[in-house]
Amino acid sequence: MVNWYTADPHFGHDNIIKFCNRPFRSTAHMEQVLLDNLQASVGAEDDLWILGDLAMGPRAKSRDWLDSLFGLLPGRRKHLVTGNHDKDLVLSLPWDTVTPLVEVRDGPKNQIHTLCHYPMLTWNHARRDALMMFGHVHDNWQGHRNCVNVGVDVWDFKPVRFEDIAARGAALPVSPHWTEVEPYSA
């Protein structure tokens, strides 16, 4: 079993292509690429964590459309960490969990990491090398050393595994506020 992480797919959102300069001909093209990438990565026994903003726009107000979309999401379990665009119908889909913030065990040490739609300055176990994974900012910011954007706009429209997130985080700069918010860090 592998945990796969992603954020901000914005299924059904016509304007997201223009807003984030996504390289798609149409919303249908974007949705097909996103679904193909999810299905090519996430196995039948894996968990899929969507860190907010699954869908928006007129189609996201249709129960039938959302049910159909949800049925195409791969994985044994599907989790939603709520984003600012996740409305009641999205929240009522048959997710295994729905929460605004969660701690998940992952990685070679099986330690606790924090998931939230929004980036944070600090989080539980931050001084013990726990990562914070977020979305919301699309392609505006990849994050910092231990606070990494898992959004589709910065991961080639694909979900990612912990190992890839940790490797990217290791290459990012340390937050300029780290010593202010975590003064006792090693």
C-alpha cells in the first residue's frame, strides 16, 4: 500500500486553465490527463489523498457528474483534506475521510506528517523532521525545505509519493521564518 498525494485538480473548472496557465486545449482534455495520471499511478490497494479543491464550476453542482467523477478516482481508500472550493456536494461523496487537517504516517521512518490545503509556518512534529504537505497556491510557490506543495500545477499534473515529496523538500530553501517559529530546532 502506497499513499499518493495531490491537490487542486479543479475538475470542471473552465477558467483554471487560463488562471494557472495549464497546458490543456480544454477542460475535458485537462480532466482526461488528470484522470489518466491518477489511474496510471494509484494502485488498487493504495490510498489517494486529495488536499483540496477537487472540483468547481457548474458541473460540480451536479450530483450525477460528481458521482461519476468520484467513481473514476483510483485507490482502495480516498481521502479529502478540504479546500476552499470543496462545497457540500463534494463533501458528501463517499470519501473514507473528510477533514480540514490530518496527520498521516508515511515515509521510511513511518513518522507523522501533516496534510492541509493551506501552507503553514509550523505544525506538529515540525522539529522532528515531519513534513507539511499543502496545495492552494497552485504554481505560485513550491514551498520550503519541510513544507512542500503537492498540487498538480507543480507536479506535472500527477499524484506524488512521499519519497518524491521529501526529495523535493530537501532541495528547497529553508523558510526564512523557521528560526522565529521553531527556535529550538536542530
